Amino acid sequence: MLIFMVEAIITNKRSVRDPEGETIHKFLVLRRGYNSVKGIRTGKYLLFNVEASNPDDALSKVKEICEKLRIYNPVVHDIEVRLRA
């Protein structure tokens, strides 16, 4: 068995407002003159150290954990699960 580092990135779906991202964009970034930034979305980042026989098993395990334990709400959130390089 090997240890794999698996990232889970949870963000609001595009159709869902992101008040935190909007606040950072409007009151920090734009006020400092970074007008080329047209939007910011916030989210959550989780890093799992998973013991598995191969990368696909590690990814599957993290996806299962996130879904079964309701770490995110699939109605309002998107999730990206990937191996950390």
C-alpha cells in the first residue's frame, strides 16, 4: 500500500452567489487598483493522506467520503477531487 495526497476543492456552483468572493473582489482587490480582476470565487480546500493500492482507489475513496459524509452539499457546491502533484 502507498500513501497518496488527494485534494478536494469545494466551491459554490456558478448559479449560486458567493458573498465572500464578492466582498474580497469589491472591497480589497478593486480598491487597490487591480481592475483587470473581473471576479473572485471562494471555496474550501481539503488535503487527504490516503493509503491505497493505486491512485484511482485513493481518488474513489475521497469522493466516497465527501459524498457519504456530506462534506459538501451537491445542490449548491461543486467539488473537484484530484491527486496532489
